[in-house]
Amino acid sequence: MIKKISHIAVVVPKLEEAMTFWVDALGLTLDHVEHVEAQGVDVAFLPSGESDIELLRPVDEESGVARYLQKRGPGMHHICFEVDDIEATLARLKAHNIPLINEEPTFGTGGKKIAFVHPKGTGGVLVELYELTPDEPARRLERMDAMRHRLTEGRRVYAQGVRAFFAGLRYGRNEEE
Amino acid sequence: MIKKISHIAVVVPKLEEAMTFWVDALGLTLDHVEHVEAQGVDVAFLPSGESDIELLRPVDEESGVARYLQKRGPGMHHICFEVDDIEATLARLKAHNIPLINEEPTFGTGGKKIAFVHPKGTGGVLVELYELTPDEPARRLERMDAMRHRLTEGRRVYAQGVRAFFAGLRYGRNEEE
């Protein structure tokens, strides 16, 4: 059974620029950002009622989302429905000869079960199915910690770079003295 | 303030064929079909949690939706957000220099206030805003009555055609006699 629309995914070239419309102008709230290694994307979650707008920013240039962006430009990418039983939903789709990208659910980094339905079976819409699993909240925290680490690490490397830059300036000056 | 995702609109060439995926295979329920004269479309409403999937079938070949279908093929067309105050939301978008298709809300057939935001200001997504008005439920009933009348009238004309066809057959037979 379909429970609700989990999210609408929108491909964007840059998260910061996208926030100008979705957050500053439209008034949605940025809940958090996650890096999803398996899809090669950073994902910004903007809740809207019981659903999310998910902004996908390709990090890996070989990823499917990066290729989509190059080919079609930014815009709506897929609809994801939350289902109560993903195996039952996939069985029903197969019984109606709907072509699937994932014949069996794959296990996302969050421990959740997901599967994609091929757009040629849906009338041109990439449809994702998603079943919440009991261990997802814990896994989501892990992912957020990893993202936080990445950002902190980024700042650390940046700070090192700044220090090296000024050291370089000082070094040059010392050379001239 | 954004209250929720009202609907995701999907353009389809034929409603009946689209039902094979969305209703029979995926398991959504068809709530009802409305004819929206102003947009030149028949719209099938498929509730999914607090939002709807809306299947748009162009009836008028000169309509924007018909041109979209010819140019881009079937697929996702727009996201509609329900807002509590459409004038305030439009003012906020203008303050951020987001280009609007409707600078002021237009009044849909249901008495509801709607406005479209231009995709060039949203990162490639056609966004609709929608504010529920008190007289909408009554107007919706009127529209459904009009649709029912159209279907009933269609059946009446079809029945006339069938009678004329058999009368024609009989006429031919009489000629030969």
C-alpha cells in the first residue's frame, strides 16, 4: 500500500544557489544535508508537510544524477512514494509487467529499502519506492555525523591552507630581506 | 507559509492508459476526474497521503499542457504547494526577484487562488502556489456535476449514433429489397 509521497527530488547544480529560491524566497526550511555515497550526491532535505523536497547536487561526475543534469538541465528528477511493504508493491508491479530498475529492493545507506521503477513503465516518470526500516533513525544519525565530520575536516584543511598561504607570504618577505 | 505539497502534476496522453500504471499496478485510488476549461485539460485526482498525484490529459490541442506534451513527452509537469496566504508568498518571491508567470493570483474555476512561478527563477521547476478559499468545496461540486453532465451527454450522443448506424443498416437492406 502507498502511504504517502516521501519526497520529490530536484536536481540542482549548486546547493547554495538553490537555497536562494527554495529557502530564502519560497520560505521552506532546510532541515539538514546528507552525503549519499551510493548515488554520488549531496542531498538537502526541505520538509513540506508530510513530504520533503530533496535537492540533489551531484558530487561524483560519473553518477547518474550528474549525467541527468548534463543531459536535461536542472529540474524535477523523481517522485518517491513511501510504501508499507516494498516486496508486495514490486510483486504487484511485476504482475502488471511494469519494467523495474531494481527487481529486488536495494538497501540504502540508511538501512531503508528502496527500488526504482523504470520511466518507460510509468509514462515518463522516474518513480522510487521506499520502505522505512526500524534501524533507519540510527543509520541517519551516523550519516549526519559523517557529513559533519566532512565539513569539519574541510574547514581544518582550509585553515591549514590559509596558514600555509601566510607562511608563504612571510617566507617571500624573509627572502627579500 | 507553505502548508504542504498539494499535488504533483504529471502529463499523460490518455487517462485510461495512465490508470494501468498509477491505479492497477502501483495501487493508488482514482478519486475523481474533473474537466478544467481554463487549462484545456481533464484532470484525474489520485490521493497519496495528504497530497495528490494529478494526471493531466490535454483536451484542447492549443493548451500549454498539449504543447508541453508535444515538445517534451509525458512526465512530471509541475509541483503545487498549498500556502496559507498567496499574496504574502508572491510578495516574498518578488522581493527576491523571482520571475512570476502570474504577478497576481488568478481565480481558478474552483474559486481557489492560484499563481505560477516561472521555472527560470526556480532552477527549472514549474511551481504552482495554491490558497484554499471558503467557497471551493461548493465550486468543486459544480465542476463535478458539469463533468457528470458531459459524460452523460456523451453517452446520449453515442446512443443516438448507434441508433442511426442500425437505422442506416436497415435502410441499406430495405434499398436492396
